Amino acid sequence: MKRILGIFTLMALAACASSQPAGEKSTDQYIADLSSGDSALQIDAARKLGMRKEEKAIPALVQLLDSNPGPDVAWNASAALGAIGKAGPSTTALTKSVSSSSNNVVKYAGVAGLANLRDSDKKAEVIQTVKAAADTNDDLLKDLATRVADLLSK
């Protein structure tokens, strides 16, 4: 009887250890939050998905970025795509965001994300976009974009 109780105790402990921490949502819940329309939920979801490097979230993050959200949501979505680090649709979304945004924080996050993606298929387009981002009065963005363009040109 003690042996069976011990086995059940070990199984319960293993189940607790493998479950998500209290208060943490599942990946699917965070992905759903990206389309919620609530910027606070979208920001939190983008951050969590980026930290988890959740490739499954890329389509939803791209869709969010393409929906032209506010700057806070956009830079968090850009940062998440860069943190996940998978080229392809992420490259296209970040390139478009850097080119079309008038917000330097969004551009900064996009340039940083593009540096992390290292998309060899779209290298010329990415370098051109990053060089264009360096044409700014914002010294921080200019410095990052110049360094990233140099790095990607090698």
C-alpha cells in the first residue's frame, strides 16, 4: 500500500513540476490574447511569447504587426519576432514595419529584430531597409541601424 501511495505521490509531483507556473497562461491563450484588441493583453502576450521563443506564435504576431497597432503594441510584437528569431514571414513583417512606421521606437525594435533574424534569402532588402532607418535625427536609432547594416553586409 505504501509503495502504491509513493508512486502516486511521485506522479503528482511530476505533474506539478511539468505544469506551467500559477498565473501563467498557455501558449494558445497568449496567442489568442494577441487578437483581443486589448493593448495591455497584446503587449503581455507578445512579451511572453517572445521570451518562450514560440515559433507557433509567428503568424499571429505578424498579423498583429500588420494590423498597424499603436506604437507600444508594435514594438513589443517586433521585439517578440526578433526574439523568436525565425526568418521568413517575420522578416517581411519587420521590414515593412521599419519602412512604414513613423515611430523611432518601433523602428528600433524592428531593426534589432532584423539583426537577430539573419535572413539570407532577403539579405539585400533587409540591408536596404536598415540603411534607410539610419537616415534619422535619432542618434540611438542611427547608431543601431548603422551597426546592423554593417554586420549584415559581411
